[in-house]
Amino acid sequence: MANVVAALCQACFGSNEEEQPPGNKYVVDPTPEENAIQRDQPEEPRGDHESQHQGQEGEGDPSYDDSLSGICTRLWELDTNRLQPGRDYEIDTQGRAKYVEKGGTPRDMARDPLFAWVDEDKVYSIPTFKAFISLLDNYSEKVGTSEEVTAEEEEENWTFLNACLETDVLREAHKYLAGKDLVPEDEEGFKHRLYDLWFKLYSRTRGRMDSSGFEHVFVGETRGRNKEVTGLHNWVQLYLEEKKGSIDYTGFKSRRTDNYDQLITIQFTWNGHVKPVGSSFIGTSPEFELALYTMCFLVGDGKDTLSLADYDVDVVTHRFGCYIGTSYPMAK
């Protein structure tokens, strides 16, 4: 059965990264300090969707912004489950991290953890957060180790999506995407589209079904002799792994930051593997990040500049065949 699944995966996007055509080359989570951004070209011009599919609600309102940045700003405004710094959690960014070579050991510029405290009672009281956290132990972090999805884990995936679809954030994203004929209009069809984009397994290494968009972006992966961390762009996972002692925060990497920022660029180690530069929103809800990255994958061009309240951010998205390879924010 595994061979059949691998064959289907190969038919979609090739058995491994090396065998893909140059125009479809996937570069694992490059960062601005390590590599220039490389990405697929969109399968069709995004402008076609913009010009052919009008009639979105609010179109007649001169203040209505139908751009990708405009809809993502509305998603930010609708994110009522977002936690607030100083009230629901506190971070301590401490010192600026130093450059570390591949395979090297970073110099620790932060004596204390990144998270000083988090109101866990509030986190677990929010259905989307609770459902999201139940997914984080469903994966093997090592690229090259085949993933096995149990019936219980599959049910947890659907529970998470169902919870997200009860929020205004996902409803707004669905309305926008359906209005551009990018997803089915019915909720059930949209939910299955989300499942395929985020939870369908694919192969990053030697034809093994060892990864998915959700695992890479929200859980994180490790690979190679250089002991690299790839992905892991979610603050809840960062907090829980740091609390367990698996993550050692070594400092911030952005030009300027403070303890109230809700978008940070940092350096850390995870079970002995190094993330030289990684970025993440802080406090945002799982449904916001799911919606934002889905929007950028389906509508954007691989690197999209957005204005979210006080933050100017580039959202980088890479394809892995027909699935999400990675997506993450970068502060401008």
C-alpha cells in the first residue's frame, strides 16, 4: 500500500526534491540571512482571478479593499481569539543572536526562556487552540521517517478544521476564496480542500511519505547531518516545546524588537538541531494562521507584502507539487 501511495505522490510532484524539474524546485525554508528566496511560479496568472471574478460583498463600498493585503487585514481584525501581550502572555526577547554556520553551535544570547508565562487556562478554553494542540504530537519530526496517520489522528484533524470553520476568520476567508472560484462554495467542499492542502502526506525524502504542510509549518521538522530545523513557525509549538525543555531560545534576529511585538524573528535549538533564523507570529490564533497562509498560497505569488495593523510583513509561501511546502511571515 505504501508503494501505491508513493507512486501517486510521484505522479503529482516527483519522488523527491532532486528529481523535480528546475522550475518546480523546492528549497526547504530558506531565510533572508541564508539563501535568496526561490519559489515556483504560479500555475496561472493571479490577475485572471482578480479581473474575472468580481461581485465580492462590499465591492460597492469605496473603502472596501479587495486586494490580498486588504482581505488579510480583515482576517487580522476578525481574530478575536488572538492573545494579547502583557494580558495573556509575556515574552522576554533578551539579547540579539549571533550568526551561526551550518552544523555549528549557536552562542546563547538569552539566559532565560523566550516565554516568561502564558495563560494556559485561557488557551485551552478556546476550542481552536485546544483542537490545534491535540495535533502537535501526531508527527515524527525527522524528515525521512514515514508518517503513519491513525484513525484517531485523522479524526483530530477533522475536529480542528471543524472548530476553525466555526470562526469568523475562516468564514471570511472561505467567502473571499469562493468568490474567486478558488475553492468550493459549500463548506464541506472547502473543508476537504483545506484537508488536502494541509494534511495530505507527501515525500520530501526518497519517496517516503514523511511530511505534510501542517507538519512542516506548525510542528516543525529536522533533517540532515547539519542538524537543521526546518519549518516550525508557530508560537504555540514554540512555547510548549520550550516548556518541555526541548527548545533552547538563543536570541532574537530582527533589527529591532520588544516584548510586545506579535511578529518576531528568532534563533533557537530544538532537540539539538539548530534554527539559525526563524520567524513566527506571537499570540495569533491557529485559525488566523491557517487562513492567512491558505490565502497566500491560493491567491499570492510566493512572496506577498501585507499590512496587518501595525505590522508590515512579507508572507513567503512555497509549493510542494500541488500541496503547501511551507509558509511563514517575515517582518519588513
